[in-house]
Amino acid sequence: MVNDTTAAEMAEFISQMHEESVALQAFIRLLETEQVALLNEHTEQIQTLADNKTKMVQELSKLVNARKNGMLMRGIEIEPGSMEVWLQAHTASNLPAWHEIQQLATQAQNMNHTNGELIQLKMRHNQQTLTMLHNATHSANGLYGPDGQPSLSVSGRILNSV
């Protein structure tokens, strides 16, 4: 690991960390919006949110890779989990920014997991409802016929007749 990092390189690194933090905060706001849409069954909004989420994940990946690649180009190799050690040795004043990034990433991961669970729950509920309706339409006492009209069992007797 090379230890002679210039002030300009350090400023660029700090700027990259700031961009990453801002992007994570925006991602968390999007996940919060997604969670509200899921809980309130705003299904029309969910696809748009999913598309935005995909774009934001791609952007976050670019930011993380840019930070890592920038360090590698400067000859700084950081093993997984050792960023804190490197920061402590080279720019301890920026440790809080790194801790914030870690906290935000963990929060985003947890929220994304929760939203995934909500989606799975909704999918199970929808599948159960579809199965119930499917079974009802194919049973002897089905609720609806193939034309979508109520299907009532008709006895041989005509109503209003004696």
C-alpha cells in the first residue's frame, strides 16, 4: 500500500465518499416511498419505483467502484473491512463520514429486505385469492361462469310456476 496520497487525491476521495452518502440517502428515501406504496396498495406506483430503484442501485454501484478504482490507481489496496484502518492512518477526521456510509448502507439493506418481504406477502395473498376464485369457478357451486356472469344452479322448475 502506498502511503503518499496528495491533498488533491484526498479531496477527491472525500468528495467520492460524500457523493456515495448522498446517493445512499436518496436511495433510502426511495425505499421509504416504496414501503408506503406497498403498505397502502398503490400498485400503480410500484413499477415506477422499481425502475427508479434499479437505476439508483446502478448509480450506487458506479460510485462504489469509482471510489475503489480511484484508490487502486493510486496504489492503495484496501482489503475488505480495512477501510476504517486506512482512514484512521491517513485521514481520521473523515472516519465519521465512513461510519455514516456504513450505517446508511446497512439501513438501505434492511429496508430493501423488508420491502422484499412485503412484496412476497402481497404475492402470496394474490395467489391465494386467485386460487380461491379459480377453484370457485370450477366447482359445482361455482360463483361465476366462463362469461363472467353469476353461475347459479338451475333446478328443473321454472320460477313463478305452479
